[in-house]
Amino acid sequence: MRALINPCGPARPWTVQSPPEPFMSRYVAPLGFTLAAVWVAVVFVLAGGGH
């Protein structure tokens, strides 16, 4: 059985940098929170029967 040799040199630990944060990602959490709050409000109104 032959040993496979990496032509790029010795194996390094996985050190890939994460890509820069997209501009729109800062709005995802507030949007999700707002949608959740609206959903809870709708559920309360429907559960209360609108009285």
C-alpha cells in the first residue's frame, strides 16, 4: 500500500478564516424577533377571541 503524499506540504490544522459578515446579516436577528413578537400577538388575539 502506498502512502499518499500531499504535494502542498505537511498537513496543517484547519485554519480557514470565516468570510466577512454579510451586510444584511445584522438585520436577520431583529427581523426574526419582530416576526416572533407579531406571531405571539396574533396567537393571543386569536386565543382571546378578540374580546
